[in-house]
Amino acid sequence: MMLSVFNKHKVTTVVQCFVRCYSLVHPKSKVVYSTDEALEGITSNVTLLSGGFGLSGVPDTIINALVKKPEIKNITAVSNNAGLDGRGLSQLLVTGQITKMISSYIGGNRTFEKLYLTGAIDLELTPQGNLAERVRAGAAGIPAFYSPTGVGTWLEEGKLPVRYDSTGEKVLKASQAREVREFNGKKYLLEPAIFGDVALVKAYKADTLGNCWFRGAARNFNSVMGRNAKLTIVEAENIVEPGEITPEDVHLPAIYVDRVIQSTTPKDIEIFKYSETSQDPSLEEPKSESELKRSKIVKRAAQEFKDGSFANLGIGMPTLAPNYLPESINVTLQSENGILGLGPYPHKGQEDPDLINAGKETVTLAPGASLFGSEESFAMIRSGKIDLTILGGLQVAANGDLANWGLPGRVKGMGGAMDLVSNPQNTRVVVVMEHVDRKGRPKILPQCQFPLTGQKCVSRIITDLAVFDIVDEKLVLIEYDPESSIEEIKAKTGAPFEISPDLKPIEV
């Protein structure tokens, strides 16, 4: 009898050991098979984090399902932008389920812009790098951090409009002023971390345990968002068995992921950009006066690159400058959505929805390129690892202040511009713009009248009429357009300037 009891206990122990070992080798699958299962337990009044940049890496399958659950409302959505009209988070704006956005950029989303400017939603505008870092800090259990981004701007002063009245003319609620502290002689702003309740993530591959691999530049905000929330839901283009994603390719470990569902929505491209001259009007011979001016500015800006340097180019004219690089100059281009080593635009038919730049345009990768998340991209930028940034400008002050993201009644968001100019001691900031605006008013002024992007950050200004350096907070004319004159430049410049003894004509 005693032996029988002993054997029974021994068998039980062996069975328990087997079950335990089996569960270690075969952990429970996190795959769910319906969007109802994926969204189970989500209630109103949540902070929702959504990955994606433009249309790249947007978790549309889950968002589309959330649109069909109008009972889930009063959502605070955290995302770089809200996609396009009729796509992505924009749908939840239309249904009224999102009542507040925390974003860096409105962009061309007319729904988002209209709701914001008519007082229908709150918008907490946040520089793109700060947004990524606020989410990363929350994921790491860090409640706040100091950032150089936005010092001396509306961000520091607490003047960013959060909510307008119905006319869009009166600000009913403004952002909170930031605490300022000085480290090593430089000012920094205290930024609060973001803590999410739910994160929606789009992966190229996820295994049944929840390990994720992001393809191309689609990692963007996805990896950092996925690490943050209490509940992380991943939609994957491909669901595979454990081991099919090699450990070194796991960009989001399974510990952060709660549910995995098959993605059923197609991948779209926002802006198709091709390398063929016939498809790219920017490379054709300029015809109008405006095109001639832009061509002149871009060709002169191309002279700012130095061999072996790392550069970041803003949207618009700056992206055209590499087309005119001399063959002897090799530059590594960085895009803040997670690419170091941008190649040329693709040929038609070779475009890839997972390879876009910060302007949402199709791109390729140069040999030796690397890919990473937005949080790492902006760490490179803020730390001064980028040698040169070329940006567009609305206004530049004589002391080097820059305004390039907002006009009265036309606040689109600062995107990554504030971050890009946050370390002018290490990153040289060059601004390209037409000398006067459409009404003939000077854009170079004693003080900027529009909201600032950064204080005393600009090193050089290149316009269709002149090239100025800013030395000891003073404008110095170093080059002039041969078709212009010093008298014309003085008449069209709103701030006094000195003339370099080495003044020379612009050569392009």
C-alpha cells in the first residue's frame, strides 16, 4: 500500500514536470482570430497609442474594427499624425470617438485640421522627437526627462493652442508652460512621459508568441508604441511559428505584446516619387519665374554638403539639393522616420510602401544603409550626430531665430523641425527660402513674427537673391545674385546687414 502511494506520487510528479517542460517549449499562442477578440476589454476614456508614419506601418485592420465600435469613445490618441482623410485614425475623428490628439503634425489631413480649427477636438502639438521620447520614457518607467527641443518657443512658454473656439480665432485652452533647467550652460525643458492604455502596432512578421519584425522604414513609431501600453495589439502581415524570426531580427520582443491578429488591409503609398526625369518635374528645366528661383536656391544649397558628412533634409526644396551634388562628394542622408543612408527615388514599378522618407515619398536605400525606430532617429539628431540640416523657412531673424512651422490661423504642426535645430552647436542649420513672400514682404527680419521653431539656430540663409551668414547674431552678406544688386537686396531685406569683405557672386 505504501509503495502504491509512493508510485502514484512519483507518476504525478513526472506528469507535472512534463507539462511544465512542454509549456516552456510551447508557450501559449497570443494569436486571436477576430477583431472582436483583439479589441476585447477596451473601454472608453483610454489613451490609445498608434504606430505608423503617414500611411507606412499604420495598423488599419484594427483601426477599421474600432470604428465599428462607437461605444468606445472619449479616446486620447497618440500618433505622429492621423493618416489621411478616410484612412487610419482620421476615421475615429469623423465618428467623434477621438476627442484629443497628441501629435506632431496635421499635414494634409483636412478632417483633422477642420476639427481642430473649429474647436471640435483638443490637439497637444508635440515636436516629433519629443513625442517619440515621451513614449519611450513611459515604456521605460521614466516619468519625465529634459530635452533641448523647443527652448524659447511656444512649447516653453505654454502658448501652443490646444483648443480653439468654433470660429478658430480664439484660443480656449493653451498648452502647459514647461519647466526650464540649465545643464552645462544650456537650457532644457522638462517633458512629461506618455503612458498608454492600449497600443496598436503593425508588423511585417509576428510569431505566435508575439515577437515582431518590422520591415524597412515601417518600424517608425511602431516599436516604441508597442513597448509602452498596458495592452499591446499587433496586426501582422505574416504570422509565423516561433523560431522563424531569428532572435537578432526581433525588433519588438514578445514580453511587450498581448495579442496578435492577421492584417487584412492593403499597404498604400501616400506620395509616389520616381527617379525618371519624365516623372519628376523637379528635375526638368525650370520654366516659370518661381521655378527659376527655386532651381537657383537648390543648386546653391547643394554646395553646402561636405564629403563624408551626415545630413538631414527638410520637406520641399531641401530634398532636391542632392540631385546637384558633384560626383566627388559622398553624403549619407538621414530621414527622421528611421533611415540612415537614403538612396535615390525608385524607378517606376520598384516603389516599396515600406520605404518612404520623412516627406512620405517613395525612396530606396543606399549601400550600407541602416534602419531603426523614430526614437533612435531623433536621439541621433538631438545629440548632434547629424552634421548638417537644410530646412525651409517662413521667416529668419537677424540673430538666427527660425520660424518655419506655423502661420496665424494655419497651424500645421512642427513635425521634426524643432528637434532638428535643437543642437546648433553640433549640427549646422542652413535655411533655404525665397527672399520675399508672395506679397513681396521680406522674410529676413529683425525679429520673427511667426511662432519660432528655434532660437539662434541658423548658420546660413540661402535665397534667390543672396547668401547670408549669421555671425555673432548679426547678418553678414557673403554672396549675391549676379542678376541682382546690393540695392535690391537691401530693399528686400527687413533687417540691417553687414557686407563681407570677401563678398562674391553666387555661382551655380
